[in-house]
Amino acid sequence: EHVRIFRRGGGYWIEDLQSTNGTFINGVPIPYAAPLNNADRVQLGRTLILRFQLQDKMEHAAARRLYDNAVRDPLTRLYNRRFLDERLTEEFAYSARHQSALSVVLMDIDHFKSVNDTYGHAAGDEVLRQVAMVVQETVRLEDVATRYGGEEFCVVARGIEAQGAMALSERLRSRISGLLIDTGSDQLLRVTSSFGVATFDHLHPYVTGATLVQAADAALYHAKATGRDRSCHANDPDVMPSR
């Protein structure tokens, strides 16, 4: 706990809770408590800078929409790659600091190009939306579900060991293969998906979040190369991930 913000006498105040690296308002350090005004720049320590802003409900809703549009993929409404990169850095630092597990599940829709070539891009978009819906409904609220790019999706799961991450991967794979997707033609389409999983823990101390994703990508490549519609973990002896 670094600071607290509270109301007093009809206004807002900020109080430094004896932090080790200080609290600054518009560049000026505060010893204890100080009033907060609309648009004040709040700096916590030397790196984290926030903007204090008073909004009514309509302004807050508009700001929230702008934020969502910036961090979400417009087609699937999952978080986008930029958001993933930022959160992965934070989650990896948290896991390293608390010595807890962190798993990455990377998935790819099998033969997706043939879906676009056979049924058209509108059908391909519907496949992506339906798969994204399965991902969103299957993961926990605290997990980070993102569209990684193209037909690839990524889930970052805090506190999940290798066995639990593989169970999540298999649950996703089974639910995706059970989808019946309306392509706008006379037939319903089924798709399958391949999964690569990697886990950061005391036995597999990856150096960065990026190397953890690389390991999951190596496992995904192995899953696709050995038949598709399956899950592989980076700990599997046939997979050679980077650490």
C-alpha cells in the first residue's frame, strides 16, 4: 500500500502511507496528505505516473469505451497483443517475486486458411468469433485471454501448474471441436485446434515472459507437427523450448 485517496470537506485528498520512494503531486513531493484537484499528475515513486480526473457517469462511460477499444481486438473482443505484452510482463514479475506458477496456453485453429478459401472470409471471421467466445467462457476471470494474431489465441493463467494448464488446454480443445459453426451455407462447420503450453515454476525458471511464450510456441509447433488437434507441454521430452 503506497497511498490512499479519500474525501474531506467536499474535496479529495491523497495521503502517502510512509512509502519508501515517495509520492509526488505535479512533481512536488508530499510529506503526508495533500488536496487533489482535477487533472493533477500523481507520481508514485520514480516511474509510475497517474492522472487524477473527476468525471460524471457519461464521461466515465466514454473513457471506458475508449480504453476498451484501445486494448481489445475489434473482431473477437478479446484483449489484443499489445495488452498481452504489458500484462505478461506484470504477471511474470509477480510470479517471480512470489515464487508462484505462471502458465501460458497458446492455441492455433487447424487448417484455418482452408476455411477462408472454401467458405470465404466472412465464415472465417465467424469461426474466430465463436472460438473466442469459447475461450472467454472457459477461462477464469483472473486469466488474460487474448487474440495473439491471425487465428492464434493466448491465455495467461496465474497460479496454474503444468498439470492444471494442460487440463485447461484440453478443456478448450474439446469445447472448440464440439462447436457447430454456421457459415451461411447449407452445412455447419466444425474446426479443431492445436495447443502449446509452458509453465514457469521453480523447476522451470524461464528468464522472461517472452521466453515463456517462446516455449509455448515451440510446444504448439510440436503439436501441429505431430498430428494437430492435440495439446503439448514444453516439458515434454520431444519439445526443445528456450528458457
